[in-house]
Amino acid sequence: MAKEGCEIRVIKKKNAGHGHHGGAWKVAYADFVTAMMAFFLVMWLIGLDVETRRAIAGYFRDPTGFFESYPRTKNIVNINDTQPPGGKNTTEDPHLSGEKGFMPPGKKPGAKDRKTEQAEMEAFKKYLESALANIPELARLKEHVKIEFVKEGLRIELIEGPEPVFFKLGSAEITPGARRLLSVIAQELRKLDNRVIVEGHTDSHPYKYGNGYSNWELSTDRANAARRVLEASGLWKGQVAEVRGYADTRLRFPQNPYHYANRRVTLLIPYQSAE
């Protein structure tokens, strides 16, 4: 039992910290490492060939769409000693360099005769028909794709069905199947000297969501969505000559303006040569 009058003392000890045990230097070091990583990443990107840089840019713009449209058997980055088109680690675009099969600057239409162009387009047509028949992902789309020669050149029509096939109903949102098909088309189309015109068409049903958005905007937006996939899949720079939206002014079935088959996207590959 404590005696009365006994003094109680409480002693508090302070632990003296040392300056170098603080966390400020860690933050500064982390910032430095991050900056260096960004610097070397930029240096690495500069050293890549044009096609690889285009593929990386396509991924960051639309990661989901990129993996759906990019060939699964193809490496995005070439890490071996194989020389890429245009030369190893070069910024030269092979499609503009005069390399065989691509359009060099200043080249005038008509350099090839019509017979040669038709032969090349016929080979491209057979390639696409074979892809539709043999690639399981594309088999269900076969009946919705029409490929034919017309006066202007080769025309490929992606025709909608009773249920959405290439675009979600009333939207310019492209379906995975359409992305895959356009990617397959682009991989072979890029080998041609010919440019391509992308057209969008709708039926005569008025656009139900209003707000100033009509079939004119919808047809143009769908054509642009197709263009983006084609370019991300390898078309050479400038290969897309025009993007057109016709709304319901060029119906496939004029006698039935509300028919679903009037909704379509068309790729027209015109001849360069004079007839």
C-alpha cells in the first residue's frame, strides 16, 4: 500500500529520429525512375518500324477492337532479326517508298492496264471468297457479303440481315464479326495499288432517337467505323480515298425501302486505268 505523501513521477522518453529514415527521398527516387522508364519507352518506340508503331497506336485507341481485328497469328512487335518492310528500324513507310505493290508519291493512275488490274482484283476476290468459306469465324457472314465487278471496279457489300450482323441496330457500333472480316479484307487489300471508297447506307426507317441525328449521320458514322478498322488493320496511308454516307438515297431494294438489306456498308475499289 502506497504511503501518503509519496511523490509519483512519470518519465516520458522521446525517440530521436534520424533524417535519412524519412520517406521524401523515396518519392523523389520513384519520380526519377518513372521519368527514365518513360524516356527509354519513347526511345524504343522511335526505333520501331512504321507498321509496328501503327499497331501499338491502334491498341491504345481501342484495345478491345484491336485484338478482335488484329490477326491472332501475327506478332505485333518484331523482336527477331527479320527485316520489316521499309528496312530494319526505319521510319520509312513502304507504301510510299516506291516498293513494288504500293503507291509511291507522284504515281499517276493508269500505270497498269485494265487487264492487269482486273487480274489482280480477281485474285483478291477469290482470296476473300476463300476466307469466307474456310475461316470459321466468318462462315456465318458469307450469305451477307456480296462481291461483284461493276463498271467502276470491284464492289464488296456488307449487307445487314433481319438481326444485326455488322452493326448494332440504330448504332455505328461495329460487331466483332465485322471487325474480323474487315481485318481479313485489309490484309490483302493493302497489297493493291488501288484506293478504296467506303460508303454507308440505311433503310428508310427514320432514326428514332432524334436530337438532330438522322440516317445521314448514321450512314456516315458506320462508313467511318469501317474505315477505322481497315486502317488499323494495315491499309497503307492514303489508301482510303473517300468516306461517303448516303442515308436512304441509294436503296438496294427501292420497291421496299424499309427492307433490312438496304442497310449496308460498301467498299468500292475503283480501277485506276482507263478502259
